[in-house]
Amino acid sequence: MRGTEVAPRAVGHRERHRTAHIGWLRAAVLGANDGLISTASLVVGVAASGTPRAGILIAGVAGLVAGAMSMAAGEYVSVSSQADTERADLARETAELAAGEPAERAELAAIYVERGLTPVLAKQVAEQLMAHDALAAHARDELGITEATTARPLQAALTSAATFTAGALLPVVVAALAPAARTGWLVTGTALALLGVLGALAARVGGAPLVRGTLRVAFWGALAMAASALVGRLFGAVV
């Protein structure tokens, strides 16, 4: 109909934010990179010392198992400490809310004023958020604790162990199949190629530049394997 303005239809959309990946991405990237770099470096160093294939494989498998367990334990302890701190902060905040809610409301309003709201609007926002869920409001805006970033020790431990194992399998398999005289070179080449893929994948998921993410992972991997090969060459079968 002429002369009638039709309001535009609101189009719903879902926004995908990369912070949702922080918990598992950190553990996954760290585990895979560590598994690949440490095990490949171990295999290259032992191969460079002139050790027979059986000794190389034993060293590689032992490094895989020990590394996976170490990663799981280390991540669990580290993230558990973070979780303990978060729980302690939340318990303290719960007690403060019970002891003096008006003061906590004023504190929350002051935070919003610092972020750019007018004092009147900040007070209204603080009142409404605290009426809905006071602890969640203070956890998010005062303590910086959110669902996306909260500590999950078991998830971090299992992810690290699984990804370390996945990364460490490549150099072990290559060492088992490669000609004895070329083991070190083949392990180095395949490890660097996979490190590049992992770096690019991590950069892609995390929203970082692909080239920078790829090069920084490959550089440190190459450095670690070169140092291990040098040790193997210098000390020979003694290593």
C-alpha cells in the first residue's frame, strides 16, 4: 500500500566469539606441539648418536608415555590451582554480598561508571543485574570470571594428554618405517611439516595471522631438533 512504511524485519544472528575456545584450545595446542617437538627431538638426537633402530623406538615410545602423563599431571595441577583461586574468590564475594549488599551494589555501580556509564545509569544497571543474579554480576564484572574462561582441570588434563600422544605418534611411526640411515632427516622433515599445519590451525581457530602462527611454531621446533641432533653427534652412542 502506498504511503505506508514497512518497518525492516529484524534478522536474528548468532555471533561466534573465539574466547569460547580458550579453555580447550590452549591445552590442545600446547599438548600437540609439545608431543611433536619433544618426541621428534628425542628421536632425532638418539638417531644422530648412531643408536640402532630398536633403541630409537624404545626412546621414542618411552618419551611419548612419560610426556603424556607429565602433561596431564602438570595441566591438572596448574588448572586446579586456578580453579581453587576462583572458588575462593567466589566464596569471599558471597560472604561480602551477605554482609553488605548495598555496599556491593555501590561497588558494582562504580565499576560501570569507570567503563563509561553515567552514575544514574550505572546505578540502575547494578540494581537490575544484582536483582537477577548478584554473584554472577560480581563474578563477571569485578572478578573477571565467566563461563567461557572458567578453569576446568580435568578437561585440560585429558586434552593435553590426548593431544600430546597424537603429536608424539608421528615421529615414532616415521622412525619405525624410515630407512635407518635417513631416520633423523625424515623425522625432522615430517615433524616440521606437521608443526606448520598445527601452527596454522591454531592461528586459524584463535584468529591470529596464519603466517606468524606457522613460522613461530616451526622455528622453535627446528631449533629444538637441531640442538638435540647436535648433542647426539657430539656424544655419540654414549647418549
